[in-house]
Amino acid sequence: MHLAAAADNRHVCRHLAVDERAALLDERKLIGDAQMVRKPEGAWRDLHGRTLPLPVVERPSGLIAALLLLLARPVLAHPAPFSYIDLRLQPAAIEGTVVAHIFDLGHDLNIDPAERLLDPAVAAQQSAAIARLLTARLSITANGASLTPVWSAAEVIPDRQSLRLAVRYALSAPLGTMTITTLMFPYDPQHQTFLNVYDGSALTQQILDAGRTKFEYFPGTRQGSFAVVQRFLPAGIRHIVAGPDHLLFLVGLLLLGGTVRQLAFIVTMFTAANSLTLSLAALNIVSPPARIIEPAIALSIVYVGADNLLIRDGRDVRAWIAFAFGFIHGFGYASVLRDLDLPRRALEWSLLSFNVGLEAGQLLVVAVVATAFAALRSRSEAAGRQLAFAGSIVVMATGAVWFIQRVFFPGGI
């Protein structure tokens, strides 16, 4: 994906290079009226340069030509539907620019023809209205609090048929997290906004459109790292506590009991394995499809239950079972982490925080479940054996049902 590079003049020299030609009419292949063929050539060079309207093609003759021109007129009138937002993080403010095409501004401000906005006098006259429009369409929050923009007058960019406005958002505290929400021109469902965030020497880029209107950014500062931990550590705890398959796998490992040291070792081995595959998947190094991972997680639950039933007085290998199947469960955790939209600027902190949250959640489950099981066994050894047997049957049956669902009914029954 190649996004815009910057909003200042040295980065806006190119936008869309399109070379369209009208195809030659082959009289030997024509029957009756002429037929027109358009063949686009060229490629996207730079999305942050010049905007060119679609060219007018050659006019065919006859009634069919007139109809074609009437039908094509609305399409040809619309330029490439892009706008641009550049934001630069400063210690006491967020400074930026917004570049919008005169066609979009003219449409929403009822200015016809839109080319009037290329007149500096008209642009200056409409600056307040444009600022109100952009304020309603662009929202920026810092540390959860909405910021108030201060807009400059509109500047005409003739070669791009666009207007540019500078904007400044004052900060009352060091920036920990910034959320940009925008749907710049809702009347056009194809409209896209190219966002650049400059944080020191780092550049983060994102495309926002009707399908994705919000982007959260964590700066590379101490406050930004702390905000990442605040978000992803609780997310890891919630996932292990609320995730039924991972939770049942852990419960199955605890049914046979053991010392605190044994149980802690089991959980640590499980965490070590799933942390590795979680990181690999989150970094898109290894990413197996969910149609394989989800049934495999269900089978791991079946295996744990079966192992509890088959074990006698042999060696306790639950830690190695946890380690082996932990690799598979890690890929399952990664799907949740992707939904949380990992911040590229603070990828290490988000992975570390999520993993610590998973470990804390697992230890919490072990503490509660193991304490309850130990209390039952202390009252009656027979009751403890019955619990292990019945619990293992339930674990196996549940895992088997999940396996069937995930293989044969992935979309739900």
C-alpha cells in the first residue's frame, strides 16, 4: 500500500497519473453506429500529488453516441475521490493540514460551479464555512478528551484543483493516545481520506473511508507506552477469562490436582508456547487459517480429557501437554489481538502487555479452580476422584461438540 507522503509543497507535486486513450474505431467490425472503447493506461504513481479529472473521450456519431455522452456525464464530472490529512505531533499541540478537492467542497457547500473555489477571493470568503464543515467531519481526541481545532484561511492549490487548510489542536497534557475519526464526504461512498501522522522521525500512514472511520495512534513516548499497557493488559486478562475454549483447556489440566508449584509450572509452559506463536501470528510471520486452528483447539481439549481418564500412576506429563498445545492456542489468541488493531508504533509494548495479561488471567483461573478442587479433595478423596472422572468426561464431550461445529458447521448451526 502506498499512501501520501506529505502535505507540504515538496511532497505534493504528484497525485494521479492516468493516461487514457480512445480506442480506434475498426470500421470492418462495426455494424451500424460507431462504438467507443476506452483503454486506460498508466498506474498510480503517488497518491499525494496532483488530481486530474477524467478525460473526455472522442464523440461517436449518431443517436447512440448522444446517449452514451448523457450517461457518462455524471461519471466524468467527478475527479478521483480523495482527501488528505497530515498531522504533526508537537510537545504542546497537534499541527496539521487538510487538503480537499473543490468538487467535494463545492458539492457539500452548494457552490456551483465548483471551479469558483479556485479564485483566491472566493476561497477566502468561504474559509469559515469550509472550517465549519471540516470541524464537523474531523474529530480528534487526546487521552480520551476532544480537542478544539483552530483553522487557517483556505489556500488554493490550482494544479490539484484543491484547497488546503492548516489546523492546530492545543494539548493540555502530554499525549498518550490520539484517536482520529473522520468521514470526510459522506455523499460519496467511494471517498477515501489518506492520513499521515508524523511523530518525530517516524511516519504512520492509514486510509480511512466509509468502512473504517477511526484510527487510534499511540505516540512513541513514555505516555504512549503507558497508554498501550493500559489498553492491552486488561484485554489479555479478559480474553483468557471470557474465552471458553482456552478456559476449558486449563480446567482440564487442573482436574487431577497437584501442588502449587506443579500447577504454576503447567501454566507457565502453556504461556511460553502460546506467547511464541501469538507473536509470530501478530507480526504476520506465520499465520495459519482459522479453519485449521479452531478445530485443532477443540481437539486439544478432547485430548486433555482423554489423558486424564487414561493416566494411572504414571508420570505426570501435563506440563508438556500444555506446552505442545500452547502453540496452537497461541494462534487462536492472535485472531483476537488482530481485532484489537495492534498499534504499529508500539507493537512490542502491545504484544508484551497482552501476553502479561494472558498470564495473569491464567494464574487467576488456576488460583480459583485449583483452590476449589483442593477443598473438595481435602474433605473426601473419593469425591476428588469422581470429580476428575466426571469433569474429564465433560471436557472431552464439550471439545468433541466444538470440533464438530467448527469443522462441519463453521458458520453456526
